[in-house]
Amino acid sequence: AIVGGGSIVPGSLKLNYAIDGGAFVSAPLASNGGNSWTASLPALECGSQVKYYFEGDLSNGPVFFDPVGAPTNSYSALSVEAISNLFTDDME
């Protein structure tokens, strides 16, 4: 649910991202249907730190941010090429 009500204006949703502490850049989000969206980011070096947040216009006037308090608050991810399990134990 969107805090404050309203709905996101179609075509206004975007992903704002910053790579390795750089400035935030916006990329439009394209709907894949349902709750699935796609944005294109540039190729990243393995180990790059990406901070990101979502933004969109609301039908009742204000702007929607996720997480609340963005861009001061943001999500983060690490760019990796692959994930390897070095140790697995099923505890049996």
C-alpha cells in the first residue's frame, strides 16, 4: 500500500541508482505486467556497490519514494558474476 493514498501515474516510475558512491542516475522502469518491472543499467565491474531507490508520481499529487526517505535512505546491492557455495551442510 502507498502511504498517503493515491496510485502511481503510469509511465512515471523510475529506478534511481548510484554506482560506487557516484551521483544518482535515473532509469525508467518498464512494466512486464503484474508486479514485475525492468530497468536497464550499464555494465558493472564485479564488486561494484549499487545504491538504489524507486520514485514515481502519484495520482493525488505527491511523489512516491521507496524506501521512505530516499535518496538519503536507499537499498544496496553488490555486482557479482557468480555465487559459489564454498561449504554446504544439511545438518544430518
